[in-house]
Amino acid sequence: MTLYIVGSPNCRKVIATKNYLNLDCEVVKLNPFEGDLKKHCSLAIDPSSTIPALRDGNFELWESNAIMIYMASYRSHPTFFPEDIVKRADILRWLFWELAYFNQTVDSAGLSVKFYQFLQNLNKQFESKPFIIGEDLTLADFALGSMVVYAQQQGAVFKDYPNIQTWYERLERIPAWAQSE
């Protein structure tokens, strides 16, 4: 398995997943400023040349959350991406929400008004849960954590969202996440 990455939030969540599952995976860090995206596999894997991208034998995959799900399915874990269909559906809901909504409120131009509305929802979710769906870390926590980091880089302040702060501090203590920077 080969994972192609750059220094981005979407790559960080995939690296954290690889680390957490202790997957034997070659990681190739590309430098987009030196033309690496065109020189390496990214155009063959994904015509839009987005990263991360994964190659596992003849199978090629792009989209960070799809790669995370593939990795979690490749190496089963009882709580990270459980077989229980209700828990798995809840994880998938948060993965889709992260991509369709939360992710779209943060970009290099800054934070949208909806970003802070979404933070209120997220803060409420953590009122009685240490992780996004309950007592256990899941791959949805890594997906959301990557966007929190990116939002901070764009100037987001979380002081009015104590549950998110507590959750993120908990996430930072997980070695797989800490080593994904």
C-alpha cells in the first residue's frame, strides 16, 4: 500500500488513521511546488490531481474520507470503525457532514458565518460524550480534528466552545494523532 500526501488537513486525517491502525504503508510526501503532483501517480489515480491518494496493488483511491474508510475496513478495529451498523452509520454521518458542511465553511480565504453556527452544533454534540459518537475514538474524530486544526490556522477561536476544546485536547493526547503532524 502506498499513500501519497502533501501537508494538508485532509492528508493529516489519513496519516492519523494509518498510524492508529498501525498499517504497513509506504508514505510518499509530494511537493506540489516542485511539480510532484504531475510527476507521480496523482493524475493516474485522480484526474483532478487531488491528494491524498492511495495505491494498493492495482487499486487506486482518492478522497481522504474514502481512504480512511478503506484503511479502517482493511484493518478491522472493534471501536474505530465498528461492525455494528448503527455505530457505523453514525460515524459515516459525521464523515459526510464534515465533507459536505463543516469543510466547506473553512478555506484559505477564511471562515464563513456558517462555520460558527456549525461549531455550536459540534459543541453540543460533545456535551456528554468524550468523542464524536460516544465513549470511543472513531475515524470521524480524526476527520473533524483535521478541520479544527485548519480552522485554527485560518484564525478560528474556540474559547466560546469549551466542549470542542476539551475534545480536541483529548485528541491531541492520542499518539496516532500527535504523530500525524
